[in-house]
Amino acid sequence: QSVTGNGHGLAMLAASSAMSPTASINHRLRGLAGIHALKELDDSLNDPQALQSFADRLSQIHQKIVQAPGQFLLIGEDEQKGAITRGLSDTWQTQAAEHAFSPFSVAPIRESVKQMWVTSTQVNFCAKSYPTVPIEHDDAAALAVLGGFLRNGYLHRVIREQGGAYGGGAGHDPDIAAFRFFSYRDPRLEETLEDFDRSVEWLLEHNHESRQLEEAILGVISSIDKPVSPAGDAKKTFHHSLYGRTPEQRQRYRGRVLKVTMDDLKRVGKKYLDPNAASIAVITNAVTHGETGDLGLDVHKL
């Protein structure tokens, strides 16, 4: 159920898993690789020695966490600020680290993956991912608009209405610098992967109405300007600051989105969405795997 309920998200995590260190961690912690590792861990803990070893590792991780520099985000009414601050001061005691704190770091990565995950599912989930750019790059805005443009103009019609999938689409994730296609609860497999490529051909080979572009731009702007509560806005600003994202950067990005043209969409589509650069991940069942074969993908059984 955990796989089929979010199969498209898991497929996208797998397809993007070698795009960046963050994408790799996401796949290993909350993706298919994480589910597979959790199953193996559960099986291994029947051994008392393995259980003790795992408990020791958890203790080591706990020590690293409590020795790390801590931060608080305090959200509340002005009249309650003093009492809450005093309470935090009384309960939060910074522990002196036995060793100098070393921030978590991972090695850079940008590779291609081709994966088929076989599990107990009645339907398929398909994803393709392409390496792109982070949000500060000039092309990030056009890539964000391109996701909605391809979804509204081509993917919804071909993958859902004609192909029979429950859903399909595309989008740009600047946090991991990847553009991703997906299908959800899909009766097809190889044909859907081909449709992802055909959507780029449709973009490049046809003339398009300005209305389609405007709809895609408004979709991105509405997600940027989505109303949140004051507390939610404070949390979002705080977490953005942890990654060096300022309100000024977000406003610049918003301004670039509003200026995206049809020529921009075709330019970034041609530049980044090269089929030869695609990473692929699909989730299917043993019967479909037997009928289609490996499709040139590395097979993992879940």
C-alpha cells in the first residue's frame, strides 16, 4: 500500500536518485531504496547480535544530533514570548561536544540511472528525469513553466485520456536540479515512456497558442503566491533561510517566471530534455515484467 499509494512519487525519486546528493538521500531515506533497506533491516533484526549492533548505531546517531548546534523557531503572541523563552532556556541545555562538531556532507553526484522495480502492484508507475539547474539559474523559471505547459497541452490528453492512466504530468524541481515526467496508476509502460519523449517533440515541432503559455505561467505564479497562515509563512521563511534562500531571491524568480516566452520554453526543452540524457524508473509487477522483459533497465525486486 505504501508503494501503490505514492507510486508516481517513488518512481520520480528513483529516476532522480543520481541527479544530486540531495536526490540520492531522498531516494535512500523515503524512496524505494529506503523501503528495500527497511525490509532488509527488519529481517536482520531477528538476530540478537544484529539487534544490539543496530541499537548501538542509533545511540551513536543520537550523540551526533545532541552535539550539533541547535536552533529554535519560536512562533507565538508577543505577550507570551517572555514566558515561552524562559521555559525553553530552562529545558534546553546545550551539551558540550566531546569532539569538534563536523557538519554532514556528501560527495557530489550526477549520473544516469535505468531502473525497474518489481513489486505487488496491479498497475504501473513511470518516471523520467533529466538533469537541469538550481533555482537561481536563469533557465529555472522557464523549466518551471514548461512542466505545466507539457502537462496541460499534451501529457494529460495522451497519458490519461488516451492511455488510461489515472494521471500524468511533468515538473521542474530546482532543489535537486531535475525535470521529471511521471504517470500514475498506468496500464501501460514502455508506451508511456515514449509519450514523455513525444511531448518534447510536440513542444518543438508545433506552433502554440499564447493562451497555453499564459495558463502555465499563472499555474507557477499561483503556487508561489499560495496563501499561508502567518505561522506557516514564518516557518517557510525560517526553513528557506537554512538553505540560503532569501525573499529577494524568490521575488527575482517570480519576476523571471512572468517574463517567460514561448521561445524560452522551446529553448530549454531542446537544451535539457534530450532523450539520451534521461534517467528512467518504473514500478511494475512480475506479470508485466515477464511480458515486457527488462526494457534495458536494471531490475530490483521489492
